[in-house]
Amino acid sequence: MAWVGYRFAVTGDVCRGSVLSVLLNHPAQRDIDPLELYASAIDTSDYVAALAPLIRQAVPEVGHLLDVGAGGGQLGMAIHDAARSWTAIEPSPTMRARLVKLAHPPHVIAAAWEQAEVAIRHDTVLAATMPAFFDQPEAFLARCRAWARTVVWVVPAHAGPKGLCFAGCLLREWHREDETPGIDIVMRGLSLASRPAHIPFADWTFTGIVPDLNELSAYLADRLGWGPSDGRREQLTAHLARQAKRQEAGHRLDIPRRSAVLVWGQ
């Protein structure tokens, strides 16, 4: 069964990092794009419904919007002013293909944030679940401020894994990721002068309707580097089955999440 179109909950908030080829327990090898998995989950979660009102409240006049690392464009589409321009910086070909199919697509700049050439100054910069938050927060903030007068970051604020997609479904001893809340890492990386004055929070849920728990289990086990004969594979499948709620369309997995909205310039 192909993974395209699966309604999965992605639990690693920074799984946007890279495109990986994964060998599933399947006769044929499939190329799995974690960005597409993430975007598909955002389509079916309450992420936008929870975050967009907070951003609109903090920034009543979004104006000309620059959406950095736009992904599938769900949040940018929800907050942008239809009477003003919407520009998306997106390095992933998969995500760019999604963006151009929107009913009212943004102007797309095919580049990473470090190399993006933005010709005009915007009113608001939006950046959500960006690896730069953790790796280069000061440099990224400086670039955002050069692009617009108002800067909005959406940062994970829950304790949990931040790398492997779906790691929130796993036992901690399986994924072994740092579970420090993302906002704590971001704030540590910013100087006192750079920290925002306004930080609202939103609780939301990654929800996935999984047609085949065995395929999800195989994907996770392969990403964890477990061999075909590793006994933990059966444990993982059973663990997922205990969490899942059976529905007509498949197995539902719900994973609570919290995000912080960092705002500069208002």
C-alpha cells in the first residue's frame, strides 16, 4: 500500500529537516518523504484551527506576508490577507508542488532561508517548526527582521522528541531523543535583548487515521535502525495497537501537542 494519502499524525515537530529513503518491510523499496507525511498530518489535525486565531490576535494586520519554510502552506493560507501578497520560501520540491496546487497559491521562492533572495520588504514574516529555531536562532531572527517589521515564530512547547516523525507514539527508550521542550532550546539560544515580549500558547492534537498499523510500525522500526529480526518490532506493533482507536477508516492515533507563538515587532 502506498504511503501517499495516508492520514498520519506526525509527532516530531522538526521532521521537516530532510528527505529520507526508507526501506519498509515490503517486497519493493519505497521512497518516503517525511515532509509529505508531516504536511498530510497538518491537513487532518487541528493545528491551524488552534494556531491561526492566536496569530491573528497578536498580529491583527498581517499585511504582505513572507512565509519561511512554508511547507504545505496551511498556516500561511489561514492568516494571510487576501488583498495583500503572500510569498513562500520553500526549499523542498515536494512542498513546492503542494503550494502551487492551492486555490490561491503564494509566490514561491525555491531556496533555503539562508540563500533566499527577497526583493521587497514585507509586513510580517511567519516561520513555523523550522530547524533554524534550534540551530541558529539569532542568525535566523536577524534575517527575519531584515525581511519584515513583524516576526512570528511557531515553536513546539511540549516535552517530547523533536526529530523522528511519529516518535511520540514510541517508548522513550526506543527513540532516545532529547525531550527538552523546543521553546526552552530556542530561548536559550537567544540573547536577553532578542527574546520576544509576547508569547501565547496553544494546545492541539496530531491525529492520524492509519489504514495499516503494520506498515506504520515497519516504517518506524526502519527509521530506528532495527533489523528485520529485531524482537522489538513485534513489541512496537503491539504498542501502537494499544494506543489506537479502531474506526471505519482505520486506526486512529491521537497525540497531544503544545506550541508557542513568539512575536516581535508589535
